[in-house]
Amino acid sequence: AYFNAQVINSLFNYLNGSLDTTAPIFVNLALGAGLLTVEQLAWRYLQYAHNRSYLYWGTQMVPIYLSKIAGLDIQRFENSDFNKLINKVSQDYNWKPAEFMASCSNVLHGVLRMISTAIVLLSFAPWLVILLLLGTIPSLLVEQLQAKIKWDIWHVKGDSSRRYHKVAWMMQNKQDISDMRLFGL
């Protein structure tokens, strides 16, 4: 935004005759384009790292999770609250670490953008920086509330969610489909 403003100012000054050369216009265009290119390359790299993270965590977490589940006492699975917890974990364990990493990189990107915006705002209206910072608080609070609501939904709907996933699994399993047809279920 800063370099765009400088280009417009330089262009205006050149057209009014108060600037003899077009060099500042092209310098600011080049600097703006360079920064935009760096930002886009960094964003593409973050997307690449995010995709690699999904693959890595997915392949690392599945064996760990399955070995831990296999080592539990069968009696634990009789407990409804334990089954709700297992259902929550089983839906997310292989992709949540990667999602966390992606969220951290998105937060870092947002913080860097906010800092650069704050630097530009400080040059002509410092009070807008305070407004910028205050404007982020409601968003953070809403995000935190949404995360809690999403987690609580699994607790409240744990039994029906577990039944849904069990039936969905059974409808894809050849032996279960045969048994259901045989017994008219």
C-alpha cells in the first residue's frame, strides 16, 4: 500500500511538472512488485509446508494412535464417556497436528501483515494503530468461542456421532453388508 501511494504521488507530481523524471515512479513500482513477489513466494512456501505437514503427521500419528488403542483394556470401551473421548480423538488425531502447524503459520503471516500495516499507519495516524489492535480482539474472542463450541458438540453428540460412523463403516464393509442382508437388517 505504501509503494502504491508513492507511485500515485510521484505520478501526480510528474504530471503537474514538479518532478522532472519518471525514475521515482519506476523505483517505487519495482520495490512494490518486489515486495509483492516475496510475499507471494513466502505464501506459496507456507502452503507447500502445510501440505507436507499433513502428509507427515498423518503417517506418523496413525501407528501411534492405533498401538495405544490396541493396548487398552477392553473394559475401558464399556464406559460411555471414554467412548465419547475416543470418538473425538479418532476424528482428529491424524490431521489436527498439521492443522495446528498451519494455524501457527497463518497467525505468523497475520502478525507480520499487521506489523507492516501498523508501521505505515504510524507514519501519518498513530491513533489508527490502536484502533487496528482493538479491532482484532473481537475476532480472537469469537475464534476461541467457536473452538470451544466445536469441541463441546462432540461431547454432546458423541453417542449419535459414534453410531453414525459405525453404520457408515458397516455400509462399506463387504462382510457387514452380507450379514445385514442375510438377517434382513
